[in-house]
Amino acid sequence: MSIVSHLLAWLTSRIELNCPLEFASTLSDADSQRLPRPPISLLDRPDCGPTSPINIGIVGAGISGLYLAMLLDELQIPFLTYDILESSERTGGRVFTYRFGGNTKDYYDVGAMRFPNASTIPPLRRTIDFFQTIGVKLIPYDMKGENCPHMFNSIRHIPGSSATCGFDPFKMSVSNGGLVPDGTISEGAEAILQRTFRPFKNRLAEDFGAGFRELLKFDHYTMRDYLRHEMGYDFYSIWYLETICSASGLYDQSLSEAVLDSLDFDYTSGSGGDVDWYQIEGGTSQVVDWMERKILRKPIHGKRVRKMSYNEHEAAYPVGVEADGEAQIRKYTAVFNTTSLPCLRRMELKGNILSAGQKAAIQSVHYDSSTKVAVKFKRQWWSSHCGIRGGQASTDLPIRTCVYPSGSSTSTVLLCSYTWGQDAQQLGSLADQNSSRSQSELKQLLIHNLALLHQECQGSPSSPHNYSKMYDIIQNEYESHHAVNWYNDPHSSGAFAYFGPGQFVNFYPELVKPAADGHVYLVGEACSAHHGWIAGALESVRRALAQFIHKLALNNQISADVLQKAWDKLGCVEEIEPEVLEWHVFLGELSKQMKITSI
């Protein structure tokens, strides 16, 4: 047994270092050779199929939980059943469309709202494929728009109206009395970031795995540190880049996230064209509504999981789940936790469910803030008074980013503020729907910021609107607003994962490993290669389900034809090498058997 113990310890460390295909660790050539297949002969495997039903617990009815239920329904594994336990009274999680009522077009997506064309961003192609499969209607999402204002340093400017290379429209350069070196302003924020990111993005576009191995050499850097130490920019140049192109404080997170974020929004097509973006007609909730209708077993709402326990000596149902309002413990063969990591952290976890590395990751993984505020107006004043069509405005005012309805939409709902990072935390302090004082102050701030951003609009050829005129127009057109700060939502406690320095290298491999000897699986966008995207949530489900299917196969709990159907359905799990996936499951089984035989 001591030999097996040494083998287990060595392989565990080896697997921990072996990141998935897209996030492979920067190992030496010798260490990065492909792993052999696991020696399953070391396991004590049963000779027959399941002697009791396979009960699956799915914690969370967001898009990850619903997708997992759909796949389980389609696989039709004999003797398998599942429950979906959802803490809130709503299905969908961070996929949420808020409707103001009246016109069916008067809504906004509080969560996921825009999706890049699959042909231009290969890592996200499955999302578009899935949307097309279920039949939701994709319509163009206009990222650029017409006549969208930018306003920084109290100066309003419409890009393309008069600016040329080296032009300083916001008077932020030293020569114009500002703080930013003239050379930085002359080169321009977008050009600097292109020069910073382009070497990484070119490698990622050519070969994602090799490109990310190169990027992870710099995973210890924050974006701010990389710009300072590798690119040579001073404090105020970096402040300028963050202000113009990002969110306050976001450059304190990892360079890796910044590069990936830029890649997602600027991944050129094979023909060298721009990225095409889409939205879902009627809102992204159309997706989860369809999924909820499709699945055989519906979510059970109001069932916050407060405790999970693991008994390694219980063969059939080793995982116990305690939910609000229930005196009886639910027993499961395996549990797939699809909640955000902050919500998982609040659960009482008993029986060594998580490894030390998983505990550290759940405690420390950085989640970004995001606050959205939408206003329902009587008419599209931004179109009639300012000639704005689609796109978005940017500013250093508290609202930061204003997103206009795309194309020919007749919606009078304006996403007048979409913020991240510290900007979202600050504006989010006014997002309390139950505080009349906060709502009053938020309304005043919105009208004031919108009037500043849209003043000098061309009301008529000879009479542009000043601030007072624009304020009156916006105030008169205002009907109501709706605001959400995702950090204030107890069912998410954060918007999406946005890793800090070193967290890709050290925490990501922990989050994709099975827990509780292969009886608990961590699922969701944070446990994927694509943070903040529905694509990441879906890919994490496929990875976790592939791990569970392999566990069933190791224990002879599914037949060869069911196993083949599962692999045909799941296909290649892009985020994890097949050998690594098999070793993850094998080590869990070996560890469990060693614990039992050592008693």
C-alpha cells in the first residue's frame, strides 16, 4: 500500500500541474509529455451494473444547471434521476431579462446580453450553435453605432468628427495642462493596448494552447504591473489607459484576464474583418425559458442549499444535501454545484468534500463587480435629438458606459449605465430598490450625467441643445428605471470571475478537478476557461459531465452502448486533455478505495 500511496501523491501533484489544453502550465518539455492512460487494474471494480438508482443533485437553476439537466435527459442513462435545487424564486441565475411592461421591446438584459459570431471567435462557437439549435432568434448587436459621444475631463467629443492621430480631444496631456505625457496621448490608448496585447493575441489566434502557455509566463503580473515593468509606462499613462479603455481598479487584476477580455472583443475573423455581434430577440431569458420547458424534471425553487456532507463509507449515496425548509437530508450519488463560488463558500461543507487547493480557490478567486441601470423613457430622445443609432457612449462620469438600442429597434429603454470594477461598486451603492432615498438620488444622478454626456446635441441646424435644455428633455421623457448590482444579489454575490495575478496557474486546475473522490463537481463560468461568458458555463458542464460519465464507466455502472452515446454527445472536451480527465477520475476512485481499506 505504501507504493500505491507514493504513486497517488506523485500523480496528484502531476495532475494539479497539468492545466487543461487552453490553460496548460509552463512545464518543461519533459514534464509536458502526454500522460499515459491510468492503470485501472489497480482499482477494485464491481462486475455488474448499478444495484440502486443513480441520484444526481444539481445545485442551482442557472444556465449551467439547466444545460446539465438537458444533457442528462438526452443521454437517457438507465436508473438515473436528478433534482434541481434553486435558492431563488426565479430560474436563470445571471441570465436575466427585466421587462418594463407595455411594449414587448421594452426590456433590457441584466446579465448576459451580447454574443460574438462563432466564426470569428472559435472558443465561443458552441454558444451560437446551441442558440441556433434551440431556435431562439439572433439579431445584430451594434457595437459601434452612429454619433455616440465620448466625454472625459468634462470635454465632450464624438469620435471621427474631427480627431486625427495624436489629437488630444479631452485635454489630458501635459502640454494641455493635464497629467498624461504627450507621447502617450499622441500614440493613443487603443494603439498602446493593441501593441501590448497583439503578440499574445496573435499566438492565441494561431494556437490557443501554445499561446496561453506563453501568456501564463506572465500570469504573476497585474495589468498595471505589466504596463509599468514590461512596457515602460508611467503612473499617469496607466491611469489614462484604464480610464479610457477599462474600469476603475480593473488593472489590479491579472494580465491574463485583460488579454483574454481583449481577445474576446477583438478576435478578427479568418478574412481579417471585424467581429459580428448578436443579441437574442426578446432578451437572453428566452434561452433559459426554453430550457426550463424542455427539461423533464423542473427546478425546485426556494431551496437554498445550506449544507453538504460526504461520507466515503456510503457506497450508493455518499453526498448529503440539506436545503431550506426541509428536515430530511437529501441523499445523492453525486452533486454538481453550479452556484457562484461565493455562494458555495457560504455553505457548510462537511466530510472533506473539498481539497485544500479547492478551498483556497473558493475563498480567494476574484469576482468582478457589475452594475446595470436601465431607464424607460417615453420616446427615443437620443435618436430624435442627437441622431444616435446603436453603439455605446463612454465617459469618466459615474455612469461610465451608456448602451443604446441597436439598429432599427423601437425600444425606448436605454441602458444608461453599465459599469464594472470600482465604478460598479460605487454606483451599485444606489441600486437598492427598497430605499426611496437611494432611488431618488440615483434618478437625479442619471438625468444629470445623461444631460452632461448629450449636451450640445444638434437640436436644430442653428440651435444645439445646451445642458439645461438637454436636462429638461431627459427629465420630461423619463418614466422609470431599474438597477441591479450583482454583488448585492445574495444568489450570486458577484458578477463573474475575473482572476487576479497567479490565479490561472494556481487555482484553475483545482476548480476543474472532481471533489469528494469524484462525487462532487464544480460547475459554472468561474470553473471554465472563459470567465464571464455563457460559453464558459456550458463548457464547464460538458467537462464535469464527462468526468462523471468516466467515473460511471470505471465502476461498470453504464453499458458500452450508453457510454458510446455519451461520448458521441459530449464530443471532445476542449478544456481538458482526455488523459488528464481520466487521471482526475482514477485518482478519486483510488483515493476512496485506499481510505476504505485503511480503516
